[in-house]
Amino acid sequence: MLGVPASMNVIDIEALSLTFETGDGPVQALSNIDLTIAKGDFVSFIGPSGCGKTTLLRVIADLERPTGGAISVNGTTPELARLDRAYGYVFQAPALYPWRTIARNVALPLEIMGLTRAQQQERIERNLALVNLTGFEKKYPWQLSGGMQQRASIARALAVEPDLLLMDEPFGALDEIVRDHLNEQLLQLWAKTRKTVVFVTHSIPEAVYLSTRIVVMSPRPGRIHDIVESDLPRGPRPLDIRETPEFLKLAQRVRDGLRAGHSYDD
């Protein structure tokens, strides 16, 4: 895998736009996006439904191709970064194969990569331990809770040892208590691995709690309205930090940005 020099941005986006061609005519999904993401950052995209958060994440992952502007991932094109397995992608749903055990689900990309059984086993054990799923290797997805399934999905994404982790609303379908717990675990995982994380969410508290920077997006077409730099400590963030004046001030700025950037016109 290609390394990323400490001085290099993991993601560089300049004047990026994307227009989909549909039966009803062109639909501009993204417009004039400028964004840089540095190594080790935890950046959240937040905005109303249809603002292009997931589309922008998919452009980074080379699952969508922009129609204008420029983007680089690890100093190369998104396509080459994808072929180099430079990122792991965690979807909204765990997307685990029900006929495979948790261990074999985590092993799937490793099988595709051609790793030996011994190499696969080492990565399975290490990454399941990172997400606190040691002992569940032989369980099937249907035997695990929704939160545990999503943690298994994160372990699978980490197993390819990417520099970059892309996460598309991974906790959006979970109840608040489980979501809070997984937010804490994700921050602990980030602290251990120092991966660069790009995270899509609809939740203001989640975005502020997790992130070093929050990208506030507005719709029609999707564009960046504000980038909020967090001054919260990078170290452990207990959940009760959400009651502090510093946290509430950041959350209010994100909320104000969402209101100002949202068009209520039909």
C-alpha cells in the first residue's frame, strides 16, 4: 500500500462538481466543492437529506465520478487509491453475508487480496479485538445485535489495513443508547489507529462529539456552507462532554450553518 507523507493531505478536492443525467434532465448533485483533509483528521459531513453528503463520500471512494473539478486521494486519483486498497468503506447497513461466520466475513477482502490463511487469521483476530468482538469469531451475523454487526463491518474495513476509513452513517439505524456506546468505541479506535476518518451523519451531537472538523453542507446543489474547526481535546472525550459550554457552542454553530445553508423554497 502506498504510504502518505506526514506533510501531504490525504484528500485534496478543488472546484469539484457532479451532475447526474436522468430521464427528466440533468441533476446537479455537487457544486464547487473545495476541501482538504489532513492525515489523522476525523472529518464529518453533515447536512439535510439530499445535500450530497453520501455522493461526496462516494466520489472519494471512486464509486461516483465527478463531472468537473479535481480530486486526489493519497496524492493519486481515487481510482488508483481504490485499486491500492487505500481506504476501507463502512456502509449504512453492515452488509454481512449471513452464511459466513463473523470471522469469515472479516476475511472476505483478505481472501480477495490473496493473503495466506495464517495472515488472514492474524488480521481477523487483531481487528475483531480492536472492535471488542473477540470470542464472536464463530457466530453468524443473525446471532449478533445490530451494533455488534456494525462493529464487525468496521473490523472488515480495517482488515485491509487502509490509511483512510470512509463511513456512511454507520450508526444511523441504531437506537440512541447503542449509538452513544459505538460513538465512544469509534473514538477509542481512532485514538489507537490514528486512521484518517471521513464520516457522514445527520446528527449534530454525533458530528460534534466525533470530529476534529465538521463540514456543513447545503442542498440544491450540494455545496459546502461552512467548515467548523473543533477545539475539543483530541484525547478521550467522555459522553458528558456534550453538556459543556464548549461543546454546545460548536453544536450551535453547526445548527446555525444548517439553517442558513438550507433553502426552504419549493
